[in-house]
Amino acid sequence: MISVEKGYVDAPVDESLDLKKEIEKLKKERGAVILAHYYQRSEIQEIADHIGDSLALAQLAAKIEAEVIVLCGVNFMAETAKILCPDKVVLCPDLSAGCSLADSCPAEEFAEFVKAHPGYKVISYVNTTAATKMYTDVVVTSTNARQIVESFDKDEKLIFGPDRNLGNYINSVTGRNMLLWDGACHVHEKFSLEKILALKKEYPEAQVLAHPECKKPLLMVADKVGSTQALLNYAINSDCTQFIVATESGILHEMKRNCPGKQFIAAPPEDSTCACNECEYMKQNTLAKVYNTLKYMAPQVEVDAQVAEKAIVPIKRMLDISRSLGLIK
Ligand code: 13P
Ligand code: SF4
């Protein structure tokens, strides 16, 4: 009997195994597809069939044909995949991998906030639990947030949650005055502006790339503000050859892979001597856990049917709007 009490299969893995080869074998046997977020460990990105940002992962989950999906990300991403594919087996190598941003918006408190503001349309970032999505009119990701907000009439009253930095940024670029939930991502909030400015002095030609979950003073010195995918695209297409990257450092793997001649410097956090800023939740998944998840087909993601029935509505609305805007196919 295997235990998944800790959120992952707690079974020993033979250290002599070539895990990448074994995962490939198991993947074929199970008819599984591995989806991984750009913030996953490099070795997980390397064994994934598809890597992408939050929007791409939701879109892929919605259209994938395989019967088994292994979602290498954090638990709100696995939940979103399961909601979109209720009849498929969705595996998450470590279901205990949470998200400080999703945690900053408990469903019951958000429901109270929404109830206290009748007449408002509710926009929620995908980084929320399925239960919080139940109180949402349309879900957004950082890739489509601006366009989806702009798809509402200018005088429509809007609530945006849970990320206050992304919300403030979208307000500033759209001229809207959305009411913001006061949540944040602990990873994106802890970049050190001082250390980034010092790096700018050391590398005067380098451009600063920043995710809109970062605080405003950092966004103000950035050459490009955008979602993980937008920052990657910018780095690929830019003539510049040096970049200071202010988002979770997992994206550097894909940036370096796509741009072998360019230099990417991870922006450092405030509170440590470490040179890069990692999301400890994203790094909970390991090759050994991916191997065990496929070997034992556990842990499987489950979402309460009543919650899923409500949460799927704003998720599908996001995908439909994104498709009509040409943001996804
Ligand atoms: P994107 O994948 O939309 O860039 O979001 C970043 C993030 O923090 C995911 O957890
Ligand atoms: Fe959540 Fe931030 Fe980690 Fe993304 S980087 S999963 S928003 S804690």
C-alpha cells in the first residue's frame, strides 16, 4: 500500500535508475502527456512534452487528447487542468505544492468582498483555488489580463483579485480603476530594487525584464513588463544581448535554450545571499516524484463536482475570449 498523505507518493526510488529514461518508458505505457510550467526545475522541463506559462498550460489541458495528464506545476494549475478535463486522469507529482498568491485569497473572504460590492463584475487571476474561482465572472492570466480587462466597457465596475501588483499595473496601462484584492506573490514581491540597480551599473547594456506581479518601483525601471511568455518572446526577438530577469528563475532555462548567444542574469531577492529568486512551491516537484506519480498513478487530482461546475464557467470564458482575441489558437 503506497502513501500519498504528504501530497506525493512516499515510496523509495532506486538511485541507480536513469530516471529520465524510466519516465519516458512509463509515459508511453500509461499514454500520458507531461505538461510543465516554465518555473519547474530544468530537468523537469527537459522531460516535459510541453512547457508553458499558466495560459498555455490551461489551453493545452483543454485540448489534449491523452487520457493521462501529468501536470508539473502547483496545485491551482493541476486543479484547473482537472476542471477542464473531468474525465481524464490528472496527476500532480506533489499535490502539496501550493501558491502564496492563491493562499492570499481564501474563497469565503473573497465571496464576502464580492457580496459587499453588488453591481461589480469579478475578474480573478488564474492563481486562485477552484473555490475562489466560483465567485468569478472571468479568469485571467498575466498573458491576457490587459486584453480581457479592456474587453469590458469602460464604465463597467470591476473587481480584480488577488494580485495587487498585477491589478495596479493593469489599472495604470488601461486607465481603469478596478477595485483590487490585497494579495501578492511572495516570490515576485521580494526582488531587490537596490541589487537590480547595482546590476544595471555592472551591465549597462542589459535590459531589465519584469513580471507584473513585481512591485511598482521595480516595474518603473523595467525595459519590458510582461507575463513569463511575453518576457521570453521579448528576449528572443530583441537585438539586445544581455538581460536582467525579474521573475522566477526557472524561466532562464528556456531563455538560454532559445537564445544561446545571449546572457541572462537572474535578478536577486532582497533577503538572501542567493543570486536568484526561486518559488519553493514550484521546486517541490522532482524527477523522482514524477517517476513515482507515473509508476503508481498517484496522487490524482480531484475537484469537488459542485465546485468544478461553477469554476469551469469563468475558466472557459477566459479561453473563449483569448481565442477570439487571437491570443491562443
Ligand atoms: P504566468 O505563468 O502567467 O506568467 O504567471 C506567473 C506565475 O507566477 C505562475 O505561478
Ligand atoms: Fe504562486 Fe508566486 Fe510561486 Fe507563482 S511564483 S506559484 S504566484 S508563489
